[in-house]
Amino acid sequence: MDIQKTNQQQEKQLKEQICEIGRLLFARGMVASNDGNISCRTPDGNFLVTPTGVSKGSMTPDMMLKVDLTGNVLEGTWKKTSELPMHLRAYEIRPDIQAVVHAHPPTATGFACAGEPLDDYVATEAVYALGCVPIAPYATPSTPQVPDSITPLLHEYDAMMLEFHGVLTVGANLMAAYYLMESVEQYAKICLTVRQLAPGRMMPREKIEEFLEIRRQANVPGRHPGFRKLPRYPAGYWYFDKQ
């Protein structure tokens, strides 16, 4: 078997899948204008990533860039996204991560801007898929603060909100990372509704643990935090000013 030819065929399929996920993100209103970025590992240990400055709803496979773990462009003519270091940090820390999706779903991003993590435990599907979704502290875009802000969370979470910014999800493949993005936005909508109709209501703790045990027995890939209530940062608290 020609390994190089096989790798090229797989990369072609990955590029097409990235474009399809871009269309889904755009169609569902989780990105606007040229927001967001998507990446994945390639069979040869490098990475495909979307370019900067393009609508995720109209990408074509030839726009994709191939980069190494240090961010050097190996293939492609488009300009790489300034968010690339955030993606590469995820791959560096966790070899199990095969894909990363960053978007700005409006309800979840609203929670991130409000400083409110998603830890209400009000929907069985969200408990199973996510548990809770923390907020990575605000980091100035296009600076090393961005990958540094997500690093502590990557060890325990596959989904996180970025304060005043958006949402980041990771997965064992492109669709897994994308589906988590959908799940985060759906969870945020449910949490918002419950907080309006019945503030403070959530599933009984014993039922949460019972459901989490079902997940553990199913050996679902990825990281899951279990049950935990997450910290809220007061207005005007800037994490990196305290370091």
C-alpha cells in the first residue's frame, strides 16, 4: 500500500469535512462574518487549519493550511489564523485530541461575557455530554495569553467558554468536536430558560451521579468533569493581572 497516497486521500476527506462543519456553524448562527476556526490532526502528525479572514460558510478545501506543531506553514497559500496557537496548545497537551472547533454561539457566548459558567445540571443530555462548562479567564486575542488561559482546563474538559470571546470544543474527531459545540449552545439556551422560570432548580444530586455512572460504564471517549460547581469571577477581575 502506498502510505503517502493513502494519507493524501485522508487529508482530502478531512479538508472536505472541515468545510462541511464550517457550513454547519454558519447555518446555525454560531459564527458570523469571518468568525471562528477549525482544525484537525493529519495522518502524518501535522495539522489542517482554516485560514483567517474568510466566512466559514463558504470555504473550499483548497483554502486549508497544513501546519506543524510549531505553527510553520507546510502547505497552503492563505494566511493562517491568529488563533492557531490556541489550537496547537490543545494538541500539545492532549494526544487524544484529534480536532478543535472555536466559534461564537450567541447564547453560550452571552454566558461567557456575563461570567456565568454552565453548571446548572438541568438536562440529562447535557449532564451526559458535558457535565459543566467552565469559563477560561479573559485573554487578549492574538497573544500568548490565549493558549495559557485554556491550558489548566484542557486537562479536565472537552468544552469551555472563553470569557468575553466565545467557545472552544475538542474531540476525538471533527464531528465529535462540532457536536460538542452544538451541545454547549443548546445547554446554554436551556440554562437561560430554567434560570428565568425556576431559578436555582437542577436535577437531584443522586440522579446526577446515577446518570454519570452510566456514562462511565459506557467508556465514552474524552474528558468529563463529573459534578462540580464552578467559580464566578467578579466584574473587573482580570486573571492575568493577578499572575
